[in-house]
Amino acid sequence: MNDMNRQELPSYLQTEAPSRRNPLQWWFRISCIPEPAPTAPLIQREKFRRARLASIILLLLQVYAITSLPAGFFGTNKMLAFFLFGAIAANTIAMICNRHGYITAAGLLIVGNVMFTTTSNILTTPGGLSLSTLPLFDLQVIYLVLCASILPAYYVFIFAGLSSAFTILGILFLPHQPDLAAALPIAGVGLISLPIAIQLVVAFLAFLWVRSATQAIARADRAEQIALLERDIAESRQQIAEQKERLEAAIQEISQALLHANTGRGFTKISTQSNPLWNIIGPINNMIARMERSRQLEYEYQQLITELEGLLKALRQARTHHHLIQFPVGKGNTRLHVLYKEIAQLQRDMLQPKQAPFPLIPDN
């Protein structure tokens, strides 16, 4: 049945069952909501998609934070270890939220964690900002992409505004090295507008990408629902056609049985096996059987009347002509035949001479 249903679906709606076990299944069990059924509503399946993506990102962030701990303990930036422990704790909380279905809260923690890591890297730059460290502001597009992928699409503009504000305030008010201090009066607008433009363009493109992907998923879901409805309608029509054929066959069988019963061609029992009208077949069979018995009794009654009339005629002829009764010959009622035999025996007994009783022998 499943294979037949799969063949009826369009090719772009058919999905193949996984041939092997997912190696990350253990991680998804502790950090992601259970996978919904394929027939679940689009909202649930979209929620699961975001939760699965957040789970994968959390795994990467945890691996990155744990593997970076040696650099935090033995590197030049002593604050890095505290940042890494904070990131591991935030990722753990996000994992718990994601597992219990709070996808938006988990997404905010993930994006906030990456945002905090990026900004803290800028804020803790030794010696202040320089022309060589300004590209660090461009790295803020990372959490904008994550935001568009995990959170609702409009969140990307909120974080884009925050990153743009941080870029302006950071370049203007953070400590500067001599090269940046000399370049700001000359090309300050360009130095500030370039990372902001990159962030806004990425945010806008990510929004369009997520929106178009969501609309495409919704269209595919509608197409799948239409295909499923068409399949259900086709199956319903086939079932109705088969049921109609069975009903027509059952009605034809009942009609033939009633016709045979009405024309006296014998009793034909209607089968109840696989008969859609089985609940009325029993009463119809009983009615036909009663009709057959009634017809048989009527036939026997008519036969009895005919034989009784023949017997009456024979009696009258015997009385008129003074001869023995000539009984009608032929097939007839068995009980009347017994009566004929008894009467015939009586006639023979009456015609035989009576024997005198044995004389008494006198006593000497």
C-alpha cells in the first residue's frame, strides 16, 4: 500500500527513507525536539527545522569553545578563558531550551553568544583599534546570518541595527592607535560606512533569502497537501466504484432469487459472504423459504382436493352401479393411498363368506 501511494505522489514530493543511522542522532536526542510526523502541520515541521539547525550550530559552538580553552589559559588574553566558560554555559542553556521547544529563546542565546564573542574580541584588542583591526567589525555579519537562519526573519534587522550602532560607537569612542587616529579625520565616514553597509546588505539579503525559502516551503507544503487530497479523492472514488459494483451484484443476486421464487423455479439461497447487503439477506432468505413452503403446501392442498373429488366420484359410481369402489390411479397424497388400501381391504373382507364357528363336541 505504501509503495502504491508513493507511486501516486509527484516525484518532487517523494522522500526516501534514510538508509543508515545518523551519526549525530545521540546529540539530537539531548539537544533537539523530536521529529514530527511527515503529515504534521507546516508550523511544526518548520519549528523542527529551526530546532535541528540550532542543535547543529550549538554542537559546533561547544566544540569551538572547548577546544579554545587551552588558548584561554595559556594565551596572552587572560580574559578569554572567562569568555569561553560563559559561552559554554550559554550554549548549555540554549541546548536545554532547544530540547524543550523554546526555539526562539535558544536562538537568542546562540546569536547573543556569538555577538558577545565578536564584540568582546573587539573590545579587548590590545592597544586599541587600528586600521588592521577594523575588519573585525565585518565579522558581525556571522551572527546576522545565524539570526536569519534560526530566528524569525525580522529579527535580523534588530541585530543589524545593534551591530551598526556598536560599529559607530566603537570606531568613534574606543581607544585608537596612531594610524586609525590619523585616518579618522580624513576618511572617517568611509571607515564607518563600509562595515555598516556590509552588515545592512547582508541583513537584507538574509531576510530575502529566509523569506523566499519560507514561501517556497509553504508552496511545497500546499502542493503536497493538494497531492495527498488528490490521492485520497482517487482512493475514495475507487472505493465508491468497487462498493457500487458489489451493491449492483448483490441487488442482481437478490432479484434473481426473488424471480425464481415468484416463478416457482425453486428456492435459491442468497449468499451473505462479502455481501454489502448482508443485514437484509437473512430476512429475504427467510421470506423466500416461507414462500416456497407456502407454495408446496398449496400444491399439496390442491392435490388433496383433486383426489378427494375423485374418491367422491368413485363412491357415487359404486353406489349407482353396485360394484366395488374403483379408486383413482396415479400419484397423489400418500395418506390418501393408505386410506384407499384400508377401504379396499375392508371391501375384500366384506365379500369373503363368514366361517361358522367350530361346533361344540358334546360330552359322552
